[in-house]
Amino acid sequence: MIETLTDLSKMDIDQLETFVCLHPHGNFFQSIKAFRFFQATNIYEPFLIVAVENGEIVGSLLSVSMREGGGLKGYFSRRCIVWGGPLVNAARADVYSELLKKFNEINGRMSIYTQFRNFFDLTDVEIEFHDQGWQSEEHLNIIIDLSKTEEELWKGVHSKRRNEIRRAEKEGTCFRVLETRDELDETYDILKEVYDRAKLPLPRIHFFKTAYDVLGTDEFKIFLAVNGGKIIGTMYVLCFNGMMYDWYAGSYRVYYKKYPNDLIPWKAFLWGKENGFKTFDFGGAGKPGVPYGVRDYKKKFGGEFVNYGRFEKIHKPLLYQFGKLGLKAWQKLK
């Protein structure tokens, strides 16, 4: 009989950590370290469900409830995101079913909608999601295989992008890893400019300082592009079990001709290779067939397109529509 646990004190944390690390699709966002981090932010609320059978963990699901600020903005932006989960032994449909039932029972009351952002192929158990009211949609991602030689990776980079990487170095732009916590403020200023320009929400700096303090520099890397002694570009990367995840990135627009956005990803690949990482997850690349500038930028660094898609359920349709209208209004005011 499968039992689903939601009380952390009743879980075998060591067994859970081992389960996630050894699972073929184990990832940072389903780890206990991620749970501790999101819990420490005081703005995002992690929720963990563990499926146990005969004393052994057979599945786990870590979700994160979030909102943008307080008041009406916070009320209408309530949603739940699941990155890279659930993790289930041997893709057992019955375990998926039990995890989803427990998730719907609890999280469906709190969030306006929930989205599963898949890191691996869930086609074989898609029916378990559909049977419980989830809708699927296509969504692309780009994966860089760091086990390739540097020469192979370089050949995969578009010729124009290779030229711009060379130009970055000729312009005096260099790459390094963040050295002190104090520099985090400088990198955050860059992200703030980028997200304000794109009219997208960005967590406050406390969120990233918490990541630095809780995760440490082994799991939270901040890469920098520096020119003339000034940090002009940055990339925040999460590291876990041989995987690197592009989390947040950007550069000052005024320094585009110093090519920080071209240099950082390439140097991040090389840093990952040198430090024993096998895969670089370049993050979302939008929907197939729908124009998306971010995808056009990322694909010029090579890598493989994967289409693991997403699952979504709208728990409160009316509030969902109000929220979409509110986001459009907020973007117009920015």
C-alpha cells in the first residue's frame, strides 16, 4: 500500500536525499536543499509530498507556491510551480496517481493555477495527469552536453556567435566567478535593469542573498563579465549532481558592444567541463512555432532542443482571468 507523507518530521530525510540523487531524473528543484532554500526566503512556500511503500520511498514531489508582493497584486498572482517533478521509481503510474491526488487535495485550495515544468519525458504517464484534470502543452528547452570536447562544443556555436565571443575578448571583456557576497548587489542591479526593461517581475535581492547563504557557493554560482574593472553582465547558475541550471542572466544594455551576453554562456560551459559537470540546462525556449527572441539567442550556442512540455491546471478560472488582465495592466504602467 502506498502512503503519502506531507509532514517533514515523519520523513526519512537521508533516504529522501539519496532517492533524489540516485534517481535518473533527480534535479536541484526536487532536492531537500531546494526545499530549505525556498523555505528560508519567507516569500515562497515549498510543499513536499513523499510516497512510501513498505518503508521505502517510491516517489516525491516538491512544489513551490509563490506570489508577487502583497495586497491585490499578491492575491491575484498566487500560483504554484513544480520544476522537474514528480520523481517516481520505474515510472509507476499508481505512484504518480497518488502523488497527484494528494497534491490536488492540498494545493488546489491555495493557488489560482499550477504549472508543472517538465525536465524529462513524461509521455508514458501523461494519462495520469489528464485523468486528474491537467492540460498539457508543448514547451521547448535547450540542453548542452558538457561531456563533449571543447572543440565539439565550439563547432556547435553559430559562426556569428563565435566571432562575438572573440570580439568580447578583444574589447577587454573577461569572465570570472563572483568572489564575495558584496558583489552580489552589483549583479542584482544588472538583473533589475534587464527585468524592468522587459516588464517582468524579479524577486527582491533578499531572495538571492538567501540563496547565497543557504545554498553556498557550491550550489549557487554567479558568473560575471567584467570590463574595465566594472561588472557589466552576469549569469546566476544552480549546480546539482553534475547538472548546471541557467537561472537568471543579463547585462547592461549600454555595454552590449562589449559582448558580455556572448562571452558568459560560452565560458560557463567551459567552467562546467573543467569542474566535472555533464550537462548545462539552458532553460526555457518557448513554444514550438511561436516566435521567441530568447530561443533565437540561446540556439546560437548549440545544444539540443528537447520538448518535454508542461502540465497546467487552473484551479480558479475567474481569478485566473483577472490575474492575466492585471499583469497586462501592470506591464503597461511599468
